[in-house]
Amino acid sequence: MKLTIIGSGYVGLTTGACFAEVGHNVLCVDNDPLKVETLLAGQIPIYEPGLEDMVKKNVAARRLRFTTSTEEGVDHGEVLFIAVPTPPQPDGSVDLSFIEKVAREISQFLTSYRVIVDKSTVPVKTGERVTQTIRRYAKPGVEFDVISNPEFLREGCAVADLMKPDRIVIGGNSDRALALMQKVYEPFVAPVLVTDINSAELIKHAANSFLALKISYINALAEICENSGADVLKVAEGIGADKRIGRDFLSAGLGYGGSCFPKDIAAFIAISEQIGIPFDLLKEVERINARQLERFLNSIREALWVLKDKKLAVWGLSFKPNTDDVRSSVAISLVERLVGEGADVTAYDPKAMDKARALPVAGKIKLAESALEAASGAEALIIATEWREFASVDLAELREVMRTPLIFDGRNLIDPVAAADFGFQYRGIGRGVVEARG
């Protein structure tokens, strides 16, 4: 099929590449000429495992193309996917101006039937607004349908999530449009859930909010573990073994961050307020998440007393492993707080160094070329992102390069007993303090 993706950011680019990979003829539209030139050269502006090779392969096969022309995109695709940003506003509600702008642009060039798909994460009833907008500005008599098809991509494994999805949600009430959407996803072997458009839009916010709830739940439980002498990892294993609960998203740490969870939870709270049903449970999820970073900082202050002029190593800057995304990263927030208290911070991340250099805080810290270089001479090591290479660090070598043997493990990556055997004092999340033995 001929498909058009409007918006070549994280969601749009990954979606377009994966659609091309299964044989569709895909045209991605973006209003940034420099980005389009870069993508046409087979280079991508983000780090996502497997994505760059897929883009290069399908650009070479001419199944994947890029343009700045919305008119060309509307003319090309039988199905038009809208995958533009939906950033948060100061009150937590969603800025839908990019969606509205694209809807108006599409309407100008519609000459024959098209299916317009909301792929961006949007509030419930957005599809109705998109329909109204296109109908208002399109030529009289032009036929179209609007569908909701929310994405469930996780940064760091987005290609796998799209190529082998656990479910595909399609919301709409037009048999003609639904038949075309079924054809789009025919190459993907996954259950397809067909709903009304409002239910499909609600599913994405509800799913992310529930996952955030699990994270805040285990982080609240971690505080109880610390004060009772329990180990939150053992507790999480015990409750996660119940198939009704599951182990995923029950990892205590510094809290959730990134471009999705904070925005989507705030948006869902705002949506519920707007329809007159306050979602107080989600407000508590946000509160617990915000408190988690403060609790971790208090643990550092308790051990180091004064942070001013202390030489601290921070491992991890991206909001999660296997991505270079530093948007709303708790690790970045942590570094900003440490710098704000006068600490001398040296940081390292396996993939996010270039993105970090563009942040204001980069001018106030040192950026190392390796994890051990960051830890050299440090009075404490702080682990802020759960990169696999940090978990497999040589503790003997780490102890040799550090000035004082203190580990603050914000992601529970290091074995406390092993750390203690190598002479470290270890503080994790929900695990108490393990004193040095060597």
C-alpha cells in the first residue's frame, strides 16, 4: 500500500521505517528541510537500536522516501498517518496546535478519499475535532474518514515493538476505513482490537498511566522496605510472580521520566478534570514520582553531609537505557540539583553525550569519555540510568580509580554484597545501607 506519515520524529520515523520494512510504499513528511536531507542520506537524528540500518535499507530500496511537501504526502498515501508532537502546556493539558495545523493542511489538498489516522498520543475526542476541522476546510463533497491508531512504542526497543506488537488498536466506525487499516497491518502478526474512536484514544493514556502507577507503587513500597529492613527487589519478585500482577514496571528507582509518561499522566489528569471526573489517584502517582528524586538526594546528603565542592561521578544521562533521549530525564534533573548545591559533577552516558552537550547544565559539569574516567578521583558514584554496562563494571577497577568508596545506586544495578566485598559502602533504592567489608 501507499502510506504517508506526516511528522518524522521518533514515532513517525520508526513507524514509517517499519511499514516500509514489511513492503509498504512509505512517504514521510516533515517541515524541517535539514532533517529531510539528513534522512534522505540514510542518517537518523536519534539513537534507537536497529532503526538506522532499517532506514538505510528501505531508502535504498525506494520503499521509504522523505519530503517537506504535505501536498505530495496527501497525493501519495491512501492512508495518512498524523505523527506530529503533542507537547504539554503549563497546566498539564495537551497542546493540539500541531494536530490542528496538519488537519488544515491535509484539507487543502484532499481531492479523493483518504483515511486520516491519529497516530500521535492525543486526548479523547481529538478525532472528532480533526474530523470537524477537515470538513470545515476541505472542498465540498470530498470523502474521508478519521481513525485513531495509538502507538505503543517503547524507546530503546521501538523497532521490535512495532514489528512484533502485542496488540494493534484501531478506533473508528467506518467499514471502508477499517478495511484499509486491516490491510495496512496485515503483515504484522498480532491481535487487532477494533473500537470506537474515543475508546482507542483513551486506551493509550490509560495504559501509560497504569504503567506509571506500577512504578510509583513500587517506589512507595521501596520506602517501606528501607524502614523495615526488607529488600525491595525480593518483594518485587514475590509480587511480580503473581501472573495477575507481573514483574514488568516493578523496578524501584529514581522514578519515571522521558517524553511520554510525565506528559501523558499530566494530560490524563487534565482530561479527567475537563470532563468533570477528577483522577485523584494519578495525582498521587505524580506526587510519589516527584518525591522519589528528593528522597534519593537526601540519602546522598546524609552520607556526604555537604555537597558543595564534592567531586561526584554520575553514570547515565538518558531517561532510560538504549536511547539517547534526555527529554524530562530524571538523571538530568538529578545532575541539575547536584550542581545547584555546588557539587563538582563529572558525567558519562553510553549514547546520550551529544544530546546532553546541548543542555544548559552541560556548561556546568564535565563530560567523560568512559564510565571509569567519570569515576576517576570521585568521592562518590551515582548511578542514574540502568545501562547494562554499568551493571557489569569491574568493581576492583572501579575501587582503584575512586577517591572514596561510596556508591549511590539509583537503579539497583549493582549487587550490594559484591560492592561491600570490594570495600564500597552501598546505598540503593529500597535496600538500605550495606557497609564495606573489604
